[in-house]
Amino acid sequence: MKHLVLYPSAYGSYRGQILKHVRTDAAEIVRELSASVVKLGTDKRGHITIDIEGEDEEFVGNVLKQRYGSVSKFGALSTDSIFNGQLVDVGKVGYGLYCDIGILGPPKVDVLVPLHSLRSQLSMHKSSLRTISSSLVLVDHLPVEVHITELDSANRKITGELAESTLERINRWVKDDHQRLLVLGCTKELIENALRKSGHAEDIYRIERLGHFEFSLRCKRSTHASGILAAIGPKLKGVPMHLFIPEEVGERYNVKA
């Protein structure tokens, strides 16, 4: 039997729908092969786990890892590498942001992006972590890329900074004249259904994928993201949603050229 721990997390009110989506995807992969999905769930951190059994289990496992990504071991890390991650426990500490990049535990190991690094990278030199997070909509489960700068093997600690791609995304969003609604912990199909049922499908310019189950709804210029939130929020109860209003963010953050 092949046991996999995939990188994406299933969390929130639609955890079951996310797992159903992955099961359907895995079932399609094994349909013509000598393999079957035995078990699907999550580990203690919410990362999706799946057990595959059969002669083709190794092949299926490789396809799933390529499609979704998989967790890593601490020993496989190296400095100067860049990893996809999700922000976790935002606001629980004041000395930095933690990012889950999918490192196998125990113990739990996340990348710390220290406050001094954030201040320097974002040119918000005297801002508190709370101010930086709230100003730039840095929230739990938001996908980011981090650059590993330091590894402490003895204490199993990882230090990093926001990758250039993430800084560029922030700058791009702030300079954009489209408002955004971030929808985290959901499938694209559920979002499309909610937009269609609420009559707002035509108000969204594009649904941008940030992670496997995290999306940015880029509104048309004439559309307010708060109106989309009010319309689809009741249809996706419990799904974290956050407004990104360029004008408001820009007032507190100097866009980099």
C-alpha cells in the first residue's frame, strides 16, 4: 500500500467538499489502472492523506504528487531554496509570520518570516506585525512563496523571507484598479455555483487560482468586492473571505516600482 501526504490542506466548513474533489480526481487517475483508493483523510495539520493499493500504486502516487505536491522532510531542505507555503497562526505572535511549507513532523515545523525582514522587504520600517498583516491582507491560509535563508538543524527551526514572486503579487494587486475578494478553503466549482446562483457571475473578471483550494476573485472595474462578499457569503457559509481593495491598501503601503 502506498501512503501519501499531499501538500494541500483541507480545512474549514468545506473540508469534506475538498476531500471529495481529491477523491474524484484520484478515482479518475486510477480508472484504467490496477490500483484503488483505500483511504482519504487529513493529518494533524490538515494536509491531505491518501492510501493507494494495487500494482500501479507507485505510478498513481507519482501522478498525485506531481499534480498536488507532497510534504517534505526537514533534512531535504536547503538554504536559498524557494517553497510554496500557506500563512498560519497570523496574529498569534508579534515577532513574525509563520508559513507552513509542508514539513513532516512531529514536531511541527514552519518557516518563520521575522518582523524585521517583513519591515525591510515591504519598506514598512516602523510598522507592527498587526499593522503589516491587516494592511496587506496577510491572513491564515493565504498562499505565499518563501525563500529559505537559515536552517537550524539542531533546534529544527527554519527562517525565511517572502519570495520575490510574492512581493511582486502584492505590488501588482495594489497597482491594479480591480478590487479582489479572496476565497480560501473551497473548490472553484463551488465558487462558480455561488456566483451563478447569486446572479453575480458576470461581475467577476477572472477567478485566479492562488493555491489548490484558494482563489482570488478579480472583480470588474464597476464591481465592489464587498457586494460580491455579501452576495456569496451566505451561500458559502464558514468559508474565509477577505477583501483586497487597492485604494485602501495603497494608502498604507508604498508600491515598489
